[in-house]
Amino acid sequence: MTDISSTTLLHDKVVAAGLIKSYGSVRAVRSLDLELIRGTTVALLGPNGAGKTTTIDMIIGLTKPDAGMVSIFGRTPAEAVKAGMIGAMTQTGQLIDYLSVRELVTMIARIYPTPLDVDEALTISGAISFADRQTRKLSGGETQRVRFAMALVADAELLVLDEPTVALDVEGRRDFWHAMRAFAARGKTVVFATHYLEEADAYADRIILMSHGRIVADGAPTEIKATVGGRILRATLPGVALPELQALNGVTSVDRKGDAVTLICSDSDATLRGLLTTYPFIRDIEVRGAGLEEAFLELTLDDEATE
Amino acid sequence: MIELTYLRYEVLRTWRNRRFMIFSLIFPLILFLAIAGPHKNLKIENVPFPLYYMTGMIAWGSMVAVISSGARIAAERSVGWTRQLRVTPLPTWSYFNAKIFCGYMMAILSIAVLIAAGTSVGVRLDAEQWLVMVGLLLVGLIPFAVIGIMFGHLFKIDSLGPAIGGVTSLFALLGGSYGPLVTGGPLLKVVKVLPSYWLVQAGKTALRGGGWPLEAWVVIAAWTLVSSVLAVRVYRQDTMKD
């Protein structure tokens, strides 16, 4: 966090430092630091209750942190909101009624200093085909597209999307992410929260993995995989205690179901050599690359175990 | 500029909400025609009964209009719209002002409808008297507009209906909307501290000439001040929950 003192750099990034937020006895976010460089697309990935929404709400100024600070391109969240630098799609939210889709998006556009052309925002978000319909006559997926259009039309420097594809079907999701990429390509900074691993993997430059209010991993999708070794070894191995396996070279974590053991390895080659030497009776060995799914589960479960 | 833009769409939305509009206009009108109509020549507190009752129904109807408009914030809160607005550059004050403006728009419609009805059963005032009456009514509605904003942050939608109905009926009843509740004694002093009492008196005051006594201005100012302080507190508490 030494960069905080440097104003020139501060203007080119979104910084959160030492963020803490509790709701009663629930510690939603515990001491979180992050830096988002202008122009990048970052995924906040984690299971429900990881603190993603609380983090996002603190970044955009909807929630006041108990401690810590947020700087959005050198401004406080309130200043950034006032200057129209934030376009946001919050997690929940319906539309107000007695307006057509186009009227609603136009209304939002006029609140911002330098909005996108309304029809352009409607086109990117895929809401143009029902732009003249009344807001209360929309399906869940259509509502979500309109909410996306409302976030886009701001043409803000920072676009924040909290689980934006929740109400969308497969096709809708694909369209959504294409649209998001088109927008990000204009040099915008995008942060999105998701618990869909494939979305974070496919659409973010960088993944920040959260669990229990903390960041447990932060890096490019490939780095996230590397962090946990990237190999899963399964085998049938009766009568061997888990601590013994844990002690083998290259093992990061172990699990057992009956005689079947699962080892997550940082160096599966070393582990395999060790296994064959020490336990010649081992059989049904199967080694494969760990996807983000496993990386995700391992990191978050690991964290849970140390609670 | 932003303010006017948002206002324009809020007015449009209020205008399109026909059901709300018709129902808020129709009840005071029906009550007025049913009760004042057959008693055209009656006098009450030296005021022709139709004038008294017209002002009473205006007070009630316009009070409901301005409170309901602010209280619609509760509905927009419940669907997450106010949170959405809080990440846009729209100042909170502009949002409130738009609600108050739309409430006044409805109140003026209600006033117009009842004045038309009043005229049809023989209420006669000269132009200046009409102006004084309407002017006093608009000023007297200020605390109720603020109470509406407060209700919007205080209640959830399911409790909002009874809250508005109950509070406005009580204000109307005690203020003398349905007929003077008390005409003398210590109780009169009590009802005189209600802003609704002075709303109902607006017709009588205009007929007599001049304006409200100082007491009325103090009551309206005090209610405006107190309800504003409470509204700010309720708003803070409500948004602090995040």
C-alpha cells in the first residue's frame, strides 16, 4: 500500500485499504486490501457469504466501512458518485413503474454528466428490442438487461456489477459478457462479483478470490490455478492415515472417502514417486489438472478449516 | 438541470398512475357532495356550511395527497430503487423535492376539484379570497409533505396504508375536517396546535379577510421544523442500516 502516497498513481486506480465491516456479530469483511488498475476487468469470486457484496457496496459508497478507506481514481466514493464516475448494477433491484424502458434509461442518462447515447446503451445491453415496453411488463432476464443498460448509459470510468447474470439463461449470460467486454474495451475499469467460476475465468483479467470476508487468492486465472498446484491425484489406498499422506512431497491437501484418497498436489510428479515407493500396494491412480473449481473449493475449504 | 430532468419523469409517473390519482381525488369529493350538498344554507361558526366543508375536505384530500407522494419512497426503497439512485450523481434532495412537487401537484388537483364542486353548490368567494385561501392551504401543507418523506423511510409497504389512513384521518378529524370537533374550552387550545386545524380554517380566514393569526404561522413553522428534524433522523437511520 506504499502507492497510496503517490497521487499520480492514485488517479489511475481504485484502492481499498484495511476495509472492515461487521453486521452485529457477523464479520462480513475482515481487513481487506485491494488495488484495481484503470482499464482492467477484475472478478470478485467467492461463495455466498464471502463478503463480495459488502466489499462492492463499500467501494461504491453504499455501505460505510467500520474501518479502512476507499479511493476511486483519487476520490472518495461519495465524490466519485457525485462526479458520475461510477456506473453500478447492484445485486438486488427492480425497476420503477409507469415508465417505458427507454424513458427509464433516458432518465438515468440525463443524471450523468457525459452519458452514452441511450439507444447505444440499449443496443449493447440487448434491451433495444423491448425499449418501448413498460417496465412492469418485463421478465426477470429483461429486467436484468435494463439494469445493465442503466449501468452502461452512465459511461462511467468504473463499472461495478454485483452478480449481474443471476437472472439470465445461458444465452443471456453469453450475450451479457460479450457486451461487458465491448464496454471494457473502451478503456473502462470493470469489477464484477460472481460465484460462477467459469465466468471469472473467462471474462476477467484478474481474479480476486474471497472467502469469509478475506481475500484468499489474487492473480490472473492461471496464477490462481498455480497457487494450488493445479493437479489432483486420486487413488485407492487402504489403511494409510491422512497425516502420513499430507507429509509426502508436493502435497497441499488430502481427503479420504473409504479407501479412496484425493490429494491436491503442487508437484504431482514428486508425490507420485513418493506414493509408489512408500505404498507399493497403491492402485487405481488417476492424475489430472485441477480446474478453477478445485482451486476454488480447496482455497475456500482450507480457509474454513482454519477458522 | 438534473433536478428538473428527474422531476419531469416523476411528474410523468404520477400522471400515469391513474388509479392512485382517481382514488385520492374521489373520496373527499363524494363526501363533500353527500354532506354539504343537502345543507347549502346551513351556517357553521358564522361560515356558510358548504364553504366550511369544502375547506375541510380540501384539507383532508390535499393532506393525503402530499403524505402519500412522499410515502411512495417506501415502495421505491423496497425494490432497491433508492439504492440504485444513491450510486448516481442525483442529489438526495432532488429526489425528495420531486416527491414533494408531485404531492403538491396532486394536492392542487384535489383543491381544484373541490373548489369546482363547492362552486356548484353555491360557495362564493371573490378572487382575492380564493387566492388567500389557496395560498394558506399550500403553506399549511408543508409539514405534511415533510411527514410524507419521513413515512417513506419509516414504514414498509404493508404497514404504509394503515399508517397514512390512520394518521391523516386523525389529523382531519381533530382539525375539524368533518365538522368542528370542539368550538371552545381548553380542548380548542389543544386542536389549535395541529397544522390540520389551520388548514381547515383557511376558508373561514379567507372569507373574513386578512390572513392567519400569528399563532397559526408559529404552529405551521414548528411542525415543519420538528418533522424535518425527525425526517432527517429517520432517513439517516434507514440508510445507515447498509
